[in-house]
Amino acid sequence: MSLDSLKLQIKSRLEQMRLYRMYSKVCYLVASTFGNLHEEGFYQTGVRIVNFVRYGKGVAQGKKYATLKDEESSDIIFDFEHIRPYIRGDELEPYNRQKGWSSDEPVDVIVPVYNGLEYLEPLFSSVVEKTNIAYRLIIIDDASPDPAVKIFLRDFVRKTNKSLPELEIILEFNDANKGFVATVNRAMQYVRGHFVLLNTDTEVPSEWLQRLMVPIFSDDTIATTTPYTNAGEIFNFPRLAYVDPSQELIANISYERIDSVLERSLGKDVIFDVPTGMGFCMGVNYHVFKELSLKGDDTYIALFDEEAFGRGYGEETDFCLKAKSKGYRNVHVPNLFVYHKHGGSFAPEHKKQLIQDHMRIIEKRYPGYNRRIKKFFDEDQYKALREFLYAKILIGTSDGVSLIFDNSLGGGACMFADRLVQKRLDQGFPSVHIRYEHLHKKYSIVIVHPSQRWTFSVENMTDLLEFLGHFEVCTIYVNELVSYPQVEEVQRQIIELKKRKSARVVFYVHDYFCVCPNFTLVNEKSEYCGVPDLPKDLQACERCLLKTQTNYKVFSRNRDILQWRAAWQTFFDDVDEIHLFSDASASIVTKAYENVSGKIVVESHDTNYTHNLLSSGENEESHSKEGTFRIGVLGDISYTKGSHVLSSLAQHIQRESLAVEIVLFGESSGLKKYRCVKKMGRYSLEGLQGIVAQESIDIFLIPSIWPETFSYTTSEVIAMNYPLAVFDIGAPAERVKQYSQGLILESKLPVDIVSDMQSFLRTSR
């Protein structure tokens, strides 16, 4: 196949994928528009359409979490497609780089020394202890004025010759200080093959030398290789940065740990072409050196241009650019991290001037180099990969990591997930928060660490599992699965992940998706279905799933209730805990799954924040308007939240000319305009009590017709100490029965609702 043909196929495939994504979004838009009109009404559906057209999404996205210190990457979404080509799928298996080493030819390691006594012992200890292929050590001291340096070097050679007699060490001392460039050039007379330049202010990890040199031994066109480091400009990890002496390692994480993650995560053949190498730790192809070498004195040929770069800095850039001009490559080895303390080779006071002077030489010799380097920084082609590795390093050094499966549909369940993430964050524990983006048909993964936050995106469940395979978790929280495609497969993969990670699985019941695809359990008669007995009452379920007016079909078209229950039963067999927020919800779930009762934990939502926010208005007094009975309705109202109940109530009030008004604190869907209905719009808890008092509310009504698993609006009314009426269904009824000012409505007929509430107030006052 020709290259042009291959390009054409790739272009065609990308276009097909783009058109498919557009088709999926249009399908959602159509389904949402027509399927949600009854549930959400014209206003909310219109909001979804406008947001979809303007932003490509219909609901608000995830929040930023509170205590993060560095938000650099928090607003960037990294696509896993840009990461996968470089990472190893079998990362959990041990990997030995020595297996890829096939040469017996020793590598020469050149260490030019000038003072920096405090750096020498860590450097040479790491080299001796962590180099396990054949090498020679060439040390040239550039007349260090500190006499302790010469003593240390001689003592090091003596001890090493005794412990490692097979290691050849060459130690030379310059008679006078000649500078870094001349010192390196002097070492060239001893070089026999491929070699490494290694600064004294570095430390190397295990198996460093073969990782650095494998590309050179494998490819004759590679001139230089350079690893990642903590102070290395275009080789800086985790984020590119111009060299600053203050650059340090990631807080509280050793360079060995950083290197281990890079080594275990990246494919052994992963290398990146770069504009230049960097001499803190740079592998050099001996044959390229010979081809490009300069004439020194009578005893050696030179690697670097002493006349131009005598005191150092920029000399390796000059060599790399010269090699590139001859068709050779300079490559980055991302599976290796070398610690660079940055201070042993150049005194800080001289460095700035050296950089300025020598960069002018480089730009004159290689016009446009500075522009290319700036472009390299600006494009930052491998940022997504580094951020992924950075997240993996931080998460891998943390205990108590939580994995949270959630959706992006908004509402109380998403608020709960956000609070769960924040709670874990406040305790110092990171979370991996997964949300299925129904509009975009992909998964977003928000990794939240006390010091960082990242957002990644994957296309499907297979990619998601591959991504999650790189992170260790102790608890998997399944917060929401509504809108997830192929729910049975998602359930199976969650349990598989649990077994692989030896984690616990906690399932939260925010709705009744685990009982029925129609997750509010409102049937075709606009009533709570009562959870029919299966298979005896199968026809009732089939009739409901076919005719109900709820919008569940937007998220799931499954109508085989027996298959649905069987899949969830299998899932619950491996779930450790099932958390519900009311006894009423627990009774519904146990009616559908009798054998899960031992796993059920009933815990109310934390509503302390509600009481705290509403306490500021507790001195407000409500003054009734003479002759008018005012009913407050709190929260956004939709079909399952009782919009048709309110419509019937408003019609009755207007038809009978009753002195009754309804005040809605929130948005309404499916509720027409009525003279007796006053819409206040959305509210904040901080000012709610004052507004309620100003509106002279006599009693609140929660008209919900589905058995809510909890009700934040119930908590808000109780916190304000107002009378509250609900239907005898779900968690609101359970709580109102324990409330001194609570009324359980036996009838949904408007005449009965008004009569019962007025009678209740007369007898309770």
C-alpha cells in the first residue's frame, strides 16, 4: 500500500468518526427534545437545546474542588488517544530493560569535575550501584580549588578498584582550570566507543545506562539521547520549564520513584525527536562524534568548540545542531528520569551571562533556533503524556484512593458525588472521578489530588479500563449508572476491576435504576408502580415500560425487566455495601432483591450545611396576607416532581376563584402560566428564609409523585420550621411523619389538597 493511499484511508476513517459523533449528538438532541418535553417542559428543554448548540453540552460540567494548590492543568482535557501509543498495556508486570541490551561493548561515562564536593558522593554511589552493563568511568578534575575534591576522587578510585576490579576507571587532573568545554574535550582522548556526558550534580537510577544508550546502539542515525529530569528545560518533568535553580523534585517523592513509574509505564521503544540534547546526562554516538569532531591539540580531537564556548553552556546544543544539519537525530528517552540538582557545574552568578552570550552564538550559527525552541515549548506535543504520568506518580504514592462512577446529568446525585470527592480531599485522599458524558458519548476522568487536578477523556469502556489499569484504588463507589451505555457490561467490568485491584465496591441508590430502567418507578397511570412481583406481574412491568410518560428511554431502551433484574442481581452478588438514604428506599430495593438485605446500609444525607445556611434567617417572621392562603413549592418541578399535580391545583384555584396562591421557589417544566402561580426562580440557601417570610408562606407542598430516595427540599423546609405537606410516598413521607408540623396528604385531588392543608393549619395553630 502506498503512503498516499494510507493517508487517504486514515483521512477517510477520521471523517467517518467525525460524522458518527455528529450523528450521535443529533440523535441525542432529537431524543432529548421530544422525550423530555413532558418531563421537563418547554423551558428546560429549550435550555438544553441552546446549551447544546452553543457549547456542545446540555448540562453544567463538573466543579473545581476546594483545596487544590496548583490549577495549571485543571481546565485542560487530555485525550487518552494522545497517550495510549506510548504507554505499556502490561504495566503491572515486571519489566527488565536489560533484556533489550545486546551489546558487550562498554559505554564510556565521562564526568567532568569542578568543586561541588557535596555532589560527588551521591553521584558516584548511584553510578556504581545502579549501572549493570559494561562501562568505563572517565573522570577529569578541572583543577578544583577545594583540596577535599582531589582527596575524595582518589579515595573513590582506590575503594572502587578493590570492590569492583573489573571496572576500568580513568582519573585525570588538569594542571590549571580550563573550563568545562576543554575538560570534556580532554576526556575525548580516552573514549573508545559510544559515551555519556554526566554532570556531577546528578544522580542516576537503576538500569539507567542501557535505557539511555539502547537507541544509539539500535539506530545509527541517532546522534544524542537525553532523559527526563527535574531541571532540564525541554526535558523537564512533569512540566516543561526554562531552567530555574529552584526547580526541585515533585514534593516528597524520590527520583527513584519517579523513574520507576516512567520505566514501567512507557514502551521500551518510545523515543521522541527533539531539537537538541542537554549535557547534564547525554548519550553520544561515537561514530557521529568522529565524523563531526574538531581538532584539538596534538593529543586529542575535540567534541566541543572551546573557542566559542570555553566556560561552558550551549556547547552541547552546538554539537546537536551540527549533527542535525548532517541528517542525524537528537532524541529524548522518556522512560528514564535522572535527578539534576542544578548547581554543581556552573556557579549561579556566571550562568546568566553565559547563557546570553552563547545563545547569541547559537542563533548566529543556526538561524531560527530560538524560534524553534519557543515553538517546541508552545506546542508541548507530549504534555498529555507527562500529565498522565504525573497523575500516576502522585496517585501511586497515596493511600485511600477512591474510584467514583458517576454521570453528568446534574442534580442531587452529582452534587453528592462532588461532596464525596471533596470529603475525601479534605481528608487528604485523592479520587478518580469518572463521569459518562451522555452528550459526547465518552467518559471524562477527573483525577483529584490534594495538590493537583487533571481531566482526561476516553472514548469507550475498553479504553477506560486500560486507563484505570494504571491506578491503584482501595474503594470503588458506584454513584450513578443512569445514561451509561451497555449497563450490564459496565457492571461486569466494575466487578472485574474490583477483583484486579482487591478493592471494595459501594453502591449508592439515588434513584431506582437498579430496580427498573424506568428509574423513577412512575407507571403509565402517573403513579408509583409499587414494584410488581416478578415474574407473576410481568405484564404490568411490560405495559409500564411501553406506555409510561417518563423520559427513561432517552437513557436506556431496555424493556426486558427480567434480564435487567438478573444482571443487577449478579452485580449485587459482588457488591460489598448498598447505601440508601431512607428506610422507604431500602424497602423498595429489598422487595426487588430479597437476598441483598445483609449488604444494605441506610444513612441519611448530611444536611448540616442546610441548617447552617438557613440559620441566618431564623429570626424572620412570616406575616400572612389577609384573606389569602399561600402555598410554597420548593425546588425545580418536572413531571415526576409533580408538575401535573400543580397544574391541576392551579386550575382548580382559578376555576373556583379561591383566595389561594402558589409560590414556586425554583424552575418549572410542564407548568403553564396561571394567575394564581408566582414563580420566584432559582434560589440560594443563604437568602431563602428571608424571601419565604416576605412571601408570607403558610405551608409548603412537595408534590412529587415518585418515591424519592431522599429530598433536600424536605430538609430545607424542616430547617426553616415551616408546615410541610407531602404525599404518602418515598423518603419525604418517611421524614414528614416524624416532623411535628408535617402533613401526609391522602388524596391528589386539588379540592382535597387545599382542604386538607387548610384544616391542618387550623388545628395545629
